[in-house]
Amino acid sequence: MRPNNGDRDMRVIGITGGIGTGKSTILRIMEEMGAYVLEADSLAHNLMEPGQPAYIRITEFFGSDIIREDGTIDRGRLGRLVFQNSEALERLNGIVHPAVKEFILRDIEEKKKSGKVRWYVIEAALLIEDGYRLICDELWYIHAEKEVRMERLLSGRGGTREKWEQVMANQSADEFYRANCDVVIDNGNNLKKTINMVKDLLS
């Protein structure tokens, strides 16, 4: 369900792209320009904290084995559980993803009513697959060549080339993003060019 966009003063922009494409850089640029930025992954973690509806449903389904002594969910243990079980992963996503989307829809309406936000930016790896086309006014695909991405990952996160090759292989292809997004931003090694493109798009 798309939020009520009768008031067009606030643009809802979705940001997506593969690992290492520099989405965080784009978000930082947009934030510096006054955009309100929400990262779906961080929000999902917050919604899994004690007292949140997602926490209650997750612990009811997966049991006390995933709960630490302080009452929080051990996401490492939970991750290992769902990695081995596609049905459990589907159940977890079925709890977390709707909770994230419900929060975002409510938040968009609140920000719109406040009249203080010009650009509401949502970043999510599975933006397209999770149906955010219905929520966003436009989707932006952040692109970078494979070798640029690999250099960033190896220098910034460590690990091996083989590890990142596998992660990239499990993500959607360039063609998929291009076919489903309204804007493609080439976020290679020319930061000034990237900044200027973002400024042009927001102006």
C-alpha cells in the first residue's frame, strides 16, 4: 500500500544495490543535503529488541536458546539457525519484514505531516524484492564495477576474494536492478562526480 502522497512536498526515495557499491556514501551525501535516512537493516535490529512485537514473535517461535542472559536476542545464534533451515529463515523474514514495513509506512506519514522533511530515504538490500516500489516515489540503484567493489570490501572489511565473490554471486544481477529502478548512479572512484549527480537529482 503506497502512503498518501497527496502532499508532494516530500519525496520518498528508495536506495538499493549490491554489496560494496557504496550505498553508505550515497546516504551520507543525501543526509548532508538534509535528507532523512532510514536503513532497513538497522531498523530490523531495533525491532528485535526486548519489548518490540517482532522480539516477542521471534522468541515464541525459536525458543529460549536464542536469548542471551540479558534478555536480548543472540543474532549470531539466530543467524546460524536460519542459515541451516530455509523454512526457519522464511518464518523469520515473515516476522521481521512486515514489522519493518509497517514502521516505515507509519513513519512516512508522520514525517509528511510534520512538513519538515523534504526527502525521505529508505535503504534496503532487498528493496525491490520486498515490494518497496509501492512505498517509494522512485528507486535509485547504486552501481559500481565489480573490481571497484572488491577493492572496497577487501580493504574495508577484510576477508578473502573468494568470500566476497560468493556474496556477490548470491545477490541480484546488475540487469535486475537496472530493469526495476528509475535512476542509476555510477558510484565508482570519482566522488565529486557522484556528489554532483546526487545534487542534480535532488534539486
